[in-house]
Amino acid sequence: MVNRTMFGPTKTKYLGDIISLRTQAAAGISVRKLKSEYAGARTQSKRLRIARATQLAANRSRVMSRNVRLSRIERAEARKVNRVYDSAASTMFRSYRKPKQNIVGGTRQWPEQRRGRS
């Protein structure tokens, strides 16, 4: 059995370079960059990768906000960072689940929208 941690090295270096957990302002800048990357993604797999990285950042900041070894100020800042990343991740996943028209590889449709089915 492999022990994995959420604080290990990033799978995707370019997303790890964008994400910052330092302050709420830095998290806001990171979210803007992630949203622009998400909007410019040409495949669903890249969109999912970006959304998952954003959710992982939210999870990391939530765990940091519960760490008793950090000061109250640092925990409060981690809670603010968590709100920023969590709202961005929920927005990304909400738009990911909708059918897309501009993705490479055809359109993604709900089962009832496919041809020949009613």
C-alpha cells in the first residue's frame, strides 16, 4: 500500500507554479490565471486537470486552517485562501459538467440530446 499525501510534489509543474497559498491576494491572482487557463483549454481533460488542481489547492488550504501549530492569524489567512480556491473550483466543476460546443474532439452532449433518442 502506498502512502500518499496531499502536500507532495505536484503532478503538473505549470499548475503548481501558478498556485499560491501564501495570502488571499496571491490566491486571487492565481485563481484569475487558472480561470484564464481553464477558459483557453481546448480539451476536456485539460479542463478537468485544472479544476482538480484548484480543488487540491482548496483542500490544502483547508487543512492548513486546522493546523494548530500555525498562529491564529495564519489560520485565518488560510481560511480566506480556502474560500477563494473553493469558490473557483466549484465554478469550474459546474461549467465542466455542462455540454460544451467548442472543445476539440466533437461535442459533449447529455444522453437525451443524442440523435435518435427522445
